[in-house]
Amino acid sequence: MQADYVIVGAGSAGCVLANRLSEGGARVILLEAGPSDWHPMIHVPAGVLKLLHNPRINWNYATQGEAGTANRSIHWPRGRVLGGSSSINGMLFVRGNSADYDNWAQMGCRGWSYEECLPFFKSIERYAPGDAQMRGKSGPLLIEDYRTVLPLTHRFVESAQQAGFPFTPDLSGAQMEGVGYSQMSRNGRFRGSTARTFLAEARNRPNLEVVTNALAAKLLFNGKRCTGVAILQNGAQKDVYANREVIVSSGTINSPHLLQVSGIGPASHLKSIGVHVVHDLPGVGGNLSDHYAVRVSMRVRNAVSINQLSRPPRLLKEIANWMTIGKGALTFGVSSAQCFCRSREGLASPDIQLLFSPASYDENKFGTLERKPGVTIAVSIARPESRGTIMATSADARERPAIRPNYLSAPGDLRVSMAGIRHARKIFAQPAFAANRVEEIAPGPAVGSDAQIESYIRSAGTTIYHPVGTCKMGEDPMAVVDSRLRVRGMTGLRVIDASIMPAVTTGNTNAPTIMIAEKGASMIREDARAA
């Protein structure tokens, strides 16, 4: 097989690239390790809890146990299916803060300030209510406010304002701080994955070939030029060649892993696992950054939460509502409202994200809602300083890499998490929740001292599925790609996905990843015209 461009990974970034590069007439091959997005729970927004462990469409990675998080191995779901993690995520659309991108530019990422990224955010989306100066109106990805909002969500928004946080009507608009209602990536009543939006636009083009169940085994080289990809499919190896470029869009775990098993990475580590060194690039697999979060949950009364709606007989009505009018509980994502706030005075932008859900979870059964009504605020360290690694453990691409997030290794991250818990408790204590409030169920009223809160954070916190940074962009010695996303020291090879972020954005990462792919595709077309 041969094409102008070979894209490795049909996820949040890869589907965008396949659309944008093929619409210009270039021949494109899009490779995906997993199957097509056939699973029905992918397309029901509330089906997300059924996807987080499903081995048929999920890589189901796990971290190494680390002392800073009570030596626990933490589950890291990643989409292994057309659409990648956009097919299994909570569907929240959050751009992040404008300061995130301005900081990237200050770190040496030329062309990546918020002003320079804004046109690409606008071109990916279609959001009717927003300010046309800030929000796109005709892009492939439909963005909607929640179609059904439970009264408990209104109580959270009201309580947050009573606690001193301003109301923000559009958290991806001009003001990216305060409390507001969540927005979702949708496709009518269904999930709006990049497979069902960007890739769907391109599927009938004769110059695009989509190849599923094709695991990338290694990149192929002629000297320092990448010429293609060796894939494993149906037990056989096949070589796929690129006339112009190979674009690795396999995500924060698989992109550095593929580079490493192909011979691009820290030379000493590659030699230690028996990989021939093609190019010594020390930053590959480093700079891992993720949002670590803990839950503050409250038992409620005199109100309906998702806990009740998820069980018969109410569930039967919700199914009927979804099928007939596209509303109700089955349209819900993971968080119905959010608050971006600061851990202390003097910060240039928020460093905490509070994600509210009118639901509470059984602490003993992952992904299982409690039977009694409850609500939850997930307290996320929005701009973590801690950095970890993802490193190959073998020359065989089928062997999983070692994931070491190094959560809470930077002392400031623990301080931010503790401040976030105080903010969440303050919100739940406001008058707007008085008629519904029963008691705190996590971490619980017995957890009050700094030492007790620290112990809870370390023993109960987890990922909220936003790993980035392992092929970071920049011009410093540890950068993996330059500002045009070309692998430094190589030709014919780019990385375009969340792994290129030099630092994680303030909030959910799917929208920024799609923007990166949109901007990356524009760069590729520009460079092709200039060649």
C-alpha cells in the first residue's frame, strides 16, 4: 500500500487529518489499531460508563504503582477504535484558557498563541449560541449545551455564585473563568466523535483509504527520512509507504511508544531494551502531564439525581425520551456544569477545574452509580507541575510501555488539590443547596485536617483521562517536534496529537487535540505548496 500521506491512528487527531488532507486531493491512508466504531454504546452519550473497561474498543492501560499515590495502579482508558478516545470520552467540549496557548508561544512554540489558534478552534466547530467573534458557526463538529438539565445542576451553578465565583455563559468564549454549564460534542442525539463528524465527511472520497485492525509495529526509514510504516494485520506484517510524510497520531501513550520501538528516543534507554538507535532524541516519552482529580460527594434529598434515573422504572422513560425526542438522561455526558477558579490570589489564570455531576458513585464498584441520590464535584488540578514518563519496555510494539505519571511529585500540586476541596465544600455549604443537602459522603466529615485531606488525595485520587505532552513541541533540547510538528532531526515525519502539548491545557483536552490536528493539517498543506 502506498499514499502521499500515511496517518497512524484514527483518533481525535487522525480523523481530522484524514479529512483535511484528503479534501485537497492528496492520497491518504489512515491506519487504526482497533475496529470500526460499531459498538452501540459508543453512540449513546450516557453509555460512557460501559466503555471505560471494554477490551474490544479500549486499550485499558494502567500506570505503575507509585509511592505518591499510595502505590496504586491507576486505570487509564484510551480509545482503540475509529474515533479513538473521542469515541469513549465524556463528550465535554472545553477549549482551555487563552493563557495556556500564550504560554506555549512564550515557551518557544512559534505560531501557537491563542490569537493564532483561535481561527482553528472556530473552523472545527458549529456552536449556534456563541459570539461569532469567538465561536465557529459552520465546522464539522456540532457543539451543544446540555439538552436536559436537572435541577441539581442549577443548584450547583447558583451555589457557586453564592460562594463568590462569577457566572460565565460560555466557558469557551471570551471569559474562561467562573462557573457555567457544560457543552458537549454531539451528532444529533448521538455522540459527536471525530469518526462520525470529520471522518464521516471524507469516507466516500476515492483518495482516502481507512484500514482498521492494523497495529503499527514500527516506522520505516531510509537514513533519517521516514518512508512508511510496518503494520501487523491478521497475523501478517505489511508495509505501508508514504510518498510525502508519515504522520503519527497515536496519542500520548502510543505515539512516543511507536517512536521508541522504531529507534527514535533516548539512546541509552533504546539500547537497554534492544532497539537499534535511528535518532537519539532524549525527550521522547518524557514531559508526561495529566489532570489528577479527587471527588467531593454529597448525599441529597428532595431531588432527582442520575442515580435514580439510571434504574427502572425511570430508566425506561429516559430511553423512550432519547429515542423519540433526543432528550433526557441518555443525552448526558460526565459533567453538567463546571467552575474554573484559583487556588490562591496572584495567579494569572485559573489552576483548578471543578466538574459537577448530579450523580454519585459506589466507591467499591468502578463506574457504578449509588442507589441513593447524590451529587459529586470532581476537583481537578488544572495546571499540574508534576511530570512523568512513558517508556517502551521491549523492542516489540505489542508489549505495553511503562506509564509513570509521577502524580503529586511537585509540592504545589498537592496544595492546589487541597484548595480545590475547600472550594467544593464551600459550594456545597451555600444556601442554594440547603433544601437538598444531607451530608458529605466523600471524603466525609471525619476528613478535616490537612494531614487527613492529603491522605485522601493520595489514596483516592485518579486520572480524569487527559494525558498529554510525551512528544512535546518546542525548540529546547527536550522538544520532540518543532513548531510545525515535524520530528526534530528527521524528515518526512510529524507527530500531531495531544502528545505535542508542552503543558496540559486548563480543562478537558479533546477540543484542544482536535484544534491541533486542524492547525497541523493546515501546516502540512502550506509546506506541500512551498516544496
